[in-house]
Amino acid sequence: MDMINILTVFILAIFVGFEVITKVPPTLHTPLMSGSNAISGISIVGAIIATHVSGTLGTWLGLIAVIFATINVVGGFMVTDRMLKMFKRR
Amino acid sequence: MEYINLFYVTAAVLFIFGLKRLSHPRTARSGNLIAAIGMLIAIVATLVGYAHLDFRLIIIGFIVGGLIGAIFAVKVEMTAMPQMVAIFNGFGGGASALVGMAEFYTKAAPAALQAHPSYYDLTTIVLSVFVGTLTFTGSFVAFGKLQGFITGKPVVFAGQKTLNAILALLLVGFAVGTVLVPANMMWYFLAVIILSAILGVTLVIPIGGADMPVVISLLNAYSGIAAAAAGFVLLNNGLIISGALVGASGLILTNIMCKGMNRSLTNVIFGAVGLEQEGAAGAQKQMNIKSYSTEEAAMILDAAEKVIFVPGYGLAVAQAQHAVREVADYLEGKGKTVMYAIHPVAGRMPGHMNVLLAEANVPYNQLKDLDEVNPEFEDCDVAVVLGANDVVNPAARHDKSSPIYGMPILNVDKARTVLINKRTMNPGFAGIPNELFGYDNSIMVFGDAKQTLQQLLKDLKEL
């Protein structure tokens, strides 16, 4: 994959993001934020890959990265679910 | 290896579907679940698709991180949601920065340095480490402010902007050095990390509590951008798409929050509102304040037909969300029309009040946003202001000398009676005096929001 391709994907994804998220009503802004925050935990993929880095320093960096990203992913999705459970209509 | 990108695209599609379903309360919960499934697919694909992974480390990381995240998620009070989101943002940014650092270590560590890493590699690594580290330290400062570890007031000192400018220039210098000067690459890179960390602190520390919704939204955007940058480092589509989605979402929210305060982003970040306006023209005006007891307030509410509640940060501090719902339910039971007016920047993060009231079982169709609710005040008998201040200050409409002039506000003063609950007469977070308190149709009930509301309910029942 070359640089131009990857940049194309990036720019198109930003447009998709704008399209999808503009429609979220103010009532759901907090869950949107914590939910999208959990999605930014996708760096967990990078963290997993980083564990192949050999040598002590690289190993530690990889381990801490996995821990951080997992906190982000697990905590983010769980707390969003907890919030959304509470939204009820009458 | 090639097929793995197919799974990442699947994950990204699920993220988009999930975010789309988040646009309605009925579908939102399943949307979150769909996004979580997308994440699972991305993780499993990575574990299976990449060779030479250290599974021992990964499992330790999953267990430790998963436990910490789960405990946080289950234990946190709804009132503490802003700091929770801030800290999760920080971990996300930190993870992206660490990915960049680990990649630098493989590609540029002296032992491994057979071939000079490409300019592309170095540039993307520096970017991901810069944004990620800044997000990490900035989020922790925001967390500290929201949690009360650091003062919520703007921290300003002489030469602050100059200092930030110097830091930023140094950072750019070392970043360019890392990419272009192989001989000192290690040291320059280290300087980039340290300067990014300092800049995260110095950029967030001058921002006051009332401006926190903007900062949290912005840090949310940064955490996405950091993930995308890490994606550029690893040439990984999954990270790039997801990071871009989150970045876009954070920027939209930042924009909505800025509009809610009628301020530009630069003004929020560099304005440090809340200090320089002390002693503005309005402060000297004598106000004639009428202090009422809860009994008298109960009588006024009893005679009303239409009541609008206006919650603010004070409600969150007092944990009064259940108390207000009980009063509202009682009034509704008496046949009165009841609704809640939610200002976009009420509280400390976007949608803060909505989540609090949802926790107290307030149905979301009773929550009205600014444009929807403002016409309603015209024929409203009582507007009950609970721990909100700047967002109901009429000075924003007419007083050009007021620092909040031009900010869209809830027109509570149009109601026949405005019942204001506050702890003391102290001005709000922004330190701006509120002329509403002296209006002829305003009455004040002093006291803690929760206790006042509970007492009010008792008095209502005894009428």
C-alpha cells in the first residue's frame, strides 16, 4: 500500500465520519463521545503488533501499550453501554 | 498477510454502522454493541494474522487493562462521567504514542540500525508520538481539574503564551531534527516526547472549568488523530479509518460546544476566561435580591401550570438528579406540564445533563435543547434554575461589555417567575455577575440543590 492510497482512505473516512456523526442528537452527545472514544482504542491493534519488538525496552513499550489500549477499549464500550441502558422514553 | 486488511475493513464498516445507530436513543445501545464486535474482529484478526507476537505479554496486557477498564466502567458515578471520558481519552492517546515509540525502537535503535529508516517512517512516527503524548498528558490534566486534584480555575501566569510558543517552536525543531539528522536522532526523538508531554500540560492548565466541554471534545478528536497517525506508521487501514472517524466526531462536538458559547476555538484555548474580567461594569450594580423559603417556593409551584427545569453543573455537584425528577414527577402528577431545558454547554462535557437525568429515569423526550425550549419560556409559569448560571445570564443578549455577550442562552427571564436555587451568592465559574438574580420576576432559594429539592417536595406534599 503506498502513501497516496493510504491518504485517500484517511480523507474519505473523515468525510464519512462527518456525515454519520452530524446526525447525532444532543441527548446522546456523551455516549457518542465515550463510544467513539472506545473506537479510538483501535490502537490496540498497533499495540498487539508492537509486542513483537525484540529487546527489553521494546517489550515494555509493547506491554504498556496493550494495557493502555485495553483499558480504553473495555472501559469505553462498557461505560457507554451502561449509559445507553438508562435512556428511556415514556 | 494481505487478507487481514479485509477484516480491518469489516471492523471499520461495523464502526460506521455502530456510530450511525448511535443517532437515536432506541438504536444506540445496539450500535455500541456492533462497534464492540467490530473491535473484537480487528483484535482477533491481528492475533491470528501477525507472526512472532508475544502472546504472554498480550494476555497479561489484556487481563490487566481489561480489569482496570471494567472496574472503572462499572464503578464510576454518572456525575463523574466527564473525568472518566477524559482519562479513557488519555489512555487511548498514550497507547498510540507508545506504538509510535516501539516502532521507532525497532526501526531506529542503534543495534538495529543497519539501514537508515525512511523519511516516511520517521515523519509518521514523530507525528503519532507527538499527538499521542500530548493527548495523554493533556487528558490527565483535564482529569485532575474535573476531579478537583488541580484547581478548576484557569491557571495563568505572565509570559504563558510566549512559553507555549517557545515550546512549540522547539518541538518543531526537534521533530525536523529527528527526521533529518540521523546522528542525533535518539536525543532529538527523546526531546520530542518530553516537549509533547509538557505542551499537553501547558495547553490545558489555563482552561477554566466552564470551558471543559470544549477541551474534552478536542482531546477526544486528538485521541482519534493519534490512532490514525499510528495507522500511518504501521500502514494499517483499520487504524486509519477508525482514527479518522473518531477525529471527525471529536471535531464536530468541539464545534458544537464552541457555538454553544459563541466563542472561537482559539479564544477558548488561549482566552483563559474567568480572570481578567473581574470588576466589569455589571459587578458594581446593586441588586435587589429576594430570598424565599422552600415553603414559599412550593406555593408558587403549586399555582403553576407549566414548569421548566433548567439544570446546570451545580446539579451534578450536588448529585440532585433523582431529587429533581421526584419533584418534577410530583408536579406532573398534579396535571402540570413539565419539561427540562438543556443548554449545549451545561455541565462539564457535551450531553452531561442528559446522561445525569437519564440515570434518574427522566424520559429523554422531556429533555429539550436550546432552540426547542426557548419559545416555551414565553408562556411558562415557573422556570426552576438549578445550579446553572452563565447559560441563563440575560447579559449575554444585550450587554456588550459582558464577556459572555453573544452566547446563546436559555431565556428563563421570559418566564412569569424564575426560581433560582444556588448554594451562595458567589458568581458562577466564569466569575461573571448574573443580573438575572436581581430581576423583578426572580426569586432565590439558597441551599444545596439536593436538600432544597427534597425539602421542596415535602412542602409541596404538605400543601
